[in-house]
Amino acid sequence: MSQSFAKKTFKSIKGKAQKALHRSLDQHVKLAVTGLSGSGKTAFITALVKHLTTQADDKNLPFFDVMREHRHVATKVVPQEALKVPTFNYTRALNSLLPSDGMPTWPASTERINTLRLAIKYQSNAGLRGHFSPQSTLYLDIIDYPGEWLLDLPMLEQSYAQWCEQQYPLLTQPSRVNTSSDFLMAVEQLDLNAPVDENALAHIAQLYQNMLVGLKKDTKLAMLQPGRMLMPGDLQGAPLLLFFPVSGEVNSDDVVAGSNLAHLIKRFNAYIKEVVKPFYNEHFRHFDRQIVLVDVLSALNEGHETLQEQSSVINQLLAHFNYGESGFFKRLFKPNIDKILFAANKSDHISAKHHKDLALLLDSLVHEQSNHLKFDGVKIETMAMSSITATQPRQIADKGQTLDCIYGKPLHEPDWLTYLPPQPPSRMLNKSEWPAQGFEFLSFSPMPSPDKQLKHIRLDHVMQYLLGDKLT
């Protein structure tokens, strides 16, 4: 054995041993920040990093034990292990929220996989770590990815026929039919058994992509697949994406070789194999903790069907993560998510007295899956929070009553206003219970911050729940 080979082998063994030691001592946590498009993942990660690296004190994070007990030493961004994955652009996101001049804006949506590693140094006060060193370091890996790509995970368990059975009927629903009319007309005219016509398939696939993009832009509908049509990246124009659902029963035994239908099935299967499975295998394993961000208010604005669809999609997505109690040996050999936080984001868009209603509503939306997770030993918490507050509370006297209002600048509007938001329901309403006038919750631009600090609602509670037991 050569000396150089021996050194490489020793370094490899040493690296694996250190990684195992970090896991065994809870010195490494991989956090899954999960949410559909527009749920606030980028803003959440930016706020988390900002508060830990430059705003880290008990005044900003009073319910985060390591801060309240003055045990936090320092936190910094350190080089990540995933060298093939771009680093989360924290500076760009922060500059959007805290610009040197002009009005702040929300960070741009994520268009590709990003990751970030934080090293959190703290004073140890208990347990095995305290015997080795008075100071310890927790390495926190955060993974950010387009919410659109999450939508494909349920496709892992579907055939093309099953996917069509689910997707095609959705396109005739009132919430979709206006946007989908051109596609529906084109696909009905396609002879599925005719010899493959590449130009026809490409044209209809473009209509389908235009429809999905339109629905994403104008609605909060969640079941929009395939997700890479919404955020194709380097797959734009690739034959892999040139498929779409068709009407009627698809029987794989009767498919004519070389036909339009045969090519649609082939492309669907290739998409699952080449895109969805690698994404799942590379980025959805070995998580330790998970936060699921949900924009419940925007879904409420669009009505019962949209909210119901969002609930269904979230419950389907959760089935594709590894869950279970995470003890000493499980952390070494088969890490599982042992804590999940469901967070109704943008709680500052309603009055504080209705935050509990918002949390209860979210709890009812995820109840089906959370019940299974609790049975498997996973700890579950649901709360209303805001990673970054965009409004201020205001109390207004009106006809002898005190109204709990909020003050802010509505998104894409020039003027600031004081606004009395409606009360969200505290549970999922059935269709007959839905108010005739519906709901109207405004969206707001970020609040300017002269002191260059980000304000939040319950971000410290989030940190304590997800990380508090790792920083003792």
C-alpha cells in the first residue's frame, strides 16, 4: 500500500468517524425547511441566519433558552459539505429585506437547490458534552429548494395511468377550467393511438406548461404537476418534460408501440426515474428536524376548494419523509425526523388575538398525517408565526369599541393603510359553512427597518422547539 493511498484512507476513515461522533453527541442537525411555493421558506432561512449571527441576544429571542440563559457564544456561516450544491445566497436575500436605500422587498423565490451550514458555538451546561468541553458547537445544515419541486414527490408512487386519473379531472374544476380550456381542447383532439407526432406533443406540452404557470401566478392551488414545468431550470425544452395528462382510462396492456400514448408514458417514466427519484434520494433523506411552512391566509382567500387541496397536498408530501424516534443508535445508523413544527406563516397579517385561531386551523388541515406521525413517536407542534413582520399592531377606537387593526403597506400598492383583518376560522370548514362573502386577507410588503434589524413573531419559539434540546 502506497503512503499517499494510506493517508487518503486514513483521512476518509477519520472523516467518517468524526461525522459519526458529531451525530452521536447531537452536534449535527439537518433541518428540512419544507413548504409550497410562496410559503416563505427563503424569508424564514434569512431571518434565522440574521438573528443567530448578528441579532443574537435575549431581547430579540427571549424564548430561546440558549439566548435567555446567555449561553450563546457566537454563530457563523461555515463551508458546507455538499460541494455540488450552490450555497444559499443569504447576502442577496438580506439586501432585499434591508436595502441600503429604497423600499425593502421580499427575497426572490428559490429557483434551485441551495444549502447553508451554520456553526453555533454555545456554553454546555449538561450531559455528555459538558464533560468533554465547557463549550460545544452545533452544526446546523439548512436545505432550501423550490417549493414547486416538492409537488412531484407523490408521483413516486404513481403510474402514468394513475397520475392521469388524478390530474385530468382537476382541470375541469371551476378554479382551473378558464385557464385550462386551450389545453383541454388540444388534448381532446389528439389521437393517442396514432404514430407519434413529436410536434403535436411538444405543442400540447407547451399549452400544459402555460396553463400550470398561469395557475401558479393567479391562484394558490397546490396540485400543479410536474413541478419542473413551473421551475424547469436546465430541463427547459428537454423531451423529458414534454408530457401531460390525458382523459379516459389508460390501460398499459393496450398501448400501441410507437404511438403518442406510448411516448407520453415513456416520458413520464423517464421523468420519475431521472428527475424525481434523484431529487428525493439526494435531498430528502437523513433529516433530523422539520419545519413545514404554510400560507394558510392566501389559501383562505381563494375559497374552500383551494384550502382543501392545500391540505391534501401537504399530507401527501409528508408521507415521503423518514419519521420516527431518534435515539443514540438511530442517529448513527438511520437518522429519522423526530420533531416536526407546522407553522402558519404571516401571522402578522391578522390581529394577535386571532393567532390561536390560525394555529388551530392549520392543525385541522394536517391532522390526518400528524396523527400517524404521533403514533410513530414523532413530536408534533403547530403554531402561528412570522419569520419577518411586515405590519404593526394598531388599536382604533370606533363607536365606543376598540378595534385590533394592523398597519402596513399592501403588496404592490403605493399607500400605507390601517386595516381591520377578518377572523380566520379555527378549523377546516365544510362547503356549506363557508361564508358567502368569503375571506379577504391582504398581503403586505416588508416593513422598512432604520436600525437594520428584522422583527419577528415567535421565531424564538420556533428555534427553541427545533434546536433547544440540542443546545443544552
